[in-house]
Amino acid sequence: MAGNIRARYRNGVIEPLEQLDLPENTEITITIAEARPKDAADALERSAGAWKDSVDCDALIRNIYADRLISTRPKPEL
């Protein structure tokens, strides 16, 4: 078995969060990589609300529907 699995480090023990298809006493090599960098850990939460009141959503929706009514295709000749 080769690949990546999710695991949690707790009380000095690495606990897999997924079922492993390995026989008992199999020696493996583990590479540690954080799931997300600490400096960008809460970037989404920090940016929440940043666009609030910068776009008139009702006007945007009206413009989208109005643009859909404009036909740029030539009429087909039968």
C-alpha cells in the first residue's frame, strides 16, 4: 500500500483517521506534512464579509437576466 492518509497526532501517538490495509507489524515510513500552513490557517475566516456591501446583488441579478434576453445570433434561414 502506498499513498496518503489522514491522521491525527494526540498524546504522542499518530492515529490514522482511515482504515489501513496493512498486515500487523509492517514497518512503514511516515512523512509529516501539516494539513494547512499555520499562517493561512484561518484565511477564509479572516476574509469573511470582505465583499459585503461592495456589490448590489439585486442589480447584478437584474443585469444577468437582461443580458440573457439579448440575442447575438443571426436568425437561421430555413
